[in-house]
Amino acid sequence: MKPSSQSPAWTPVHNALGVPCAARCRRFVRSEQELIEALSRWPDALVVGQCSNLVLPKRLECPLLVAAWRGLRLVREGADALLTAAAGESWHALVRYSLGQGLGGLENLALIPGSVGAAPIQNIGAYGVELAERLTEVRVFDRQDARIRALVPSACGFGYRTSLFKVQPGRYAVLGLTLRLGAGNPLVLDYPDIKRELARAGHGEPSRRQVAEAVMRVRRRKLPDPKVWGNVGSFFKNPVVSKDAARRLAQSHPSLVAHPTAGGAKLSAAQLIDLCGWKGRRQGKVGVWRRQPLVLVNHGGGAGEDFLALAERIRQSVMERFGVYLALEPTAVSPQTP
Ligand SMILES: Cc1cc2nc3c(=O)[nH]c(=O)nc-3n(C[C@H](O)[C@H](O)[C@H](O)COP(=O)(O)OP(=O)(O)OC[C@H]3O[C@@H](n4cnc5c(N)ncnc54)[C@H](O)[C@@H]3O)c2cc1C
């Protein structure tokens, strides 16, 4: 395969982290059929959306296929509405569209950057709601068997910031989603930040739109704008530890936040990082965001490798102090990916 003969050599790849990256071959793909054809031609291609959850290398040898086809369609109306969305749609445009149609269920997921096609990869979530809870189907192209499949959520291996697609990178290209939206989805208002924001605005019994607006205000306040400070949102996942480990940690560090889960407890990665003294610290051209230590930011000129080096130092200090391993949330891409 000689992608360089098909497109200009070394195209810069815009990404939320703001790191320099040039791809040998980049294609915007305008339809499902075009993607399938491109994948059969370039089996080693990396499929992406808006590059808001990637740590990219300076040079990307494999072809980059950007899902860019659009489409939102209400296929069933009413209290139990079904909405289909194409992979290249913007996630937030989908949230806005659903609210415009009076459909409930996505308000807590407002303003998450990126595309619809990437949303199931890490099962995007925020403020107590995860994508998996609203899905009825994920349409994929299975690159191994070269066929289109319609997967129900129970076949997608969804968990906290994970899925079958994340565990088997490169096997599935997401073509589109079907979501169940409507009155059947309860409002989720458990998060203190959101509760406070709604109370401040005087919304005792908020509408879906008011919840979405509260979520957007909180996000704008807490998270740095990637256009100003390159970032991918949370750089680490909240670690889930066994019951025994949670008990030991509660004895040695009683102030640690621990939410019970089926097998143990979910800790706050932000708190662990903060307690290790990282909040607001800088290492060369990259650093830890001063208001949210889960977020690493580009101070200007930082490269993917600078982020990975800082993440490794943070990881080591959390491991030394608490014996807890922090997994990365974004996908770190190697030059020859996948
Ligand atoms: C400021 C900020 C805040 C964020 N907040 C949140 C948050 O609250 N919750 C949350 O869950 N995430 C959050 N994120 C992460 C990010 O928004 C999501 O992971 C989003 O789904 C990434 O979309 P994307 O199109 O940019 O994906 P990309 O970064 O382009 O790709 C991410 C991964 O998905 C794969 N992929 C993309 N499209 C496809 C496709 N069609 N088929 C197969 N694989 C594909 C890529 O190969 C890659 O592995 C945040 C990011 C930023 C920058």
C-alpha cells in the first residue's frame, strides 16, 4: 500500500491535545460505503472522529480515516422514541437535536466533545449517565470478517469507560448508533455539582433543557477549553479496586473517597493525584490543570510524548503512595497503529 501516492505527504492532524502530528495519508470519509471500501484497500488504517481522545505521535505512518458522514433520524416518535445517528455526526449536535425534539435521556451528556462514532468506544459518560444506558444498537463494520453487524448493547462489553471496541482496537469500525430516548429515561440529578447549579438558577423541578444548560455551565467552568489549553478531558480513569484493597486503603487513608461497586470500590483518581501534590504543577510544556487534576494541559508546544512522560510520573507517585494503578483514559497511538 502506498498511501502517499494518493494524497499530499504528511498532512497535519488537528487534535484536542494540541500536539504536533502529521499523517502520511489522511482521508475524510463521506459515507459508510466509502469507509468499507477504504478499509478493504487499507487494512491497517486507523479510524477516528474528531481526535479529542487521542495522544498522537509526531508522525503517523498508517492511513488515517476520518468518519465524516452525517445523519440524524427519528425512526420512532413518542414516549419511547428511537433515534439513529451516523458516526460522523458531532455528539453534542446529537444532544441538541434530541432536546429540540423534546426527547429526554442525553441531557447529562451535553457538551462532551467528539463524534457519534467514537462515543461507544469508551462508553462516554458524565454526571451519572453512560451512553450504554441509552443505546439499543451499535452498527459496526467488523474488519476481521468484512461484514456489517448490528450489535445490541449486551454484546458490546460496555463498562466504565470501556467496551468491546476498546478492548479489541482496530477490529470494529462504528457506522452508527440507535438510541432510545424519551420520557422513559428518568432525570438523573444525583451529582452535587449539577444539583447546586440547578438550585442556584432556581430550578426546583428542572426541564431536560435546564439540566443540559446546568451541565454545560458546570463543564465550562471546570474544564479547560481545548482551543485555548490543549487537553483530552480526563487523562486517567477512576481506578476500581477490590473489596480487600478498599478496606486496607480506608484504614491507612480514611479521607479517601470510595464509591462501592459490584466487586469493590471506585476511587477518585483526581483526589489521589491531588494528594500526591500534582494539581497545577508543570513539567516542561505540559502540566496538570489547576482546577481539575485529572486533566493534563498543553502549555504550548507540548508533544504526545511529553504528556505520556508526565502521566507516567503521576502514575508512579500514586502507585508509590497508595499502591493503586492509574490507567490512561485516552488512546495513546503509536506511529504504526493499529
Ligand atoms: C474537554 C474534553 C472533555 C471531555 N469530557 C468527557 C466526558 O465528560 N466523558 C467522556 O466519556 N469523555 C470525555 N472526553 C473524551 C472525548 O470527548 C470522548 O472520548 C469522545 O467520544 C471522543 O470522540 P472523537 O470523535 O474525538 O474520538 P477520537 O479521539 O477521534 O477517537 C477516540 C477513539 O475512538 C476510535 N474511533 C473514533 N471513531 C471511530 C469509529 N467510527 N469507529 C471505530 N473507532 C473509532 C479511535 O480510533 C480512538 O481509539 C472529553 C474530551 C475533551 C477534549
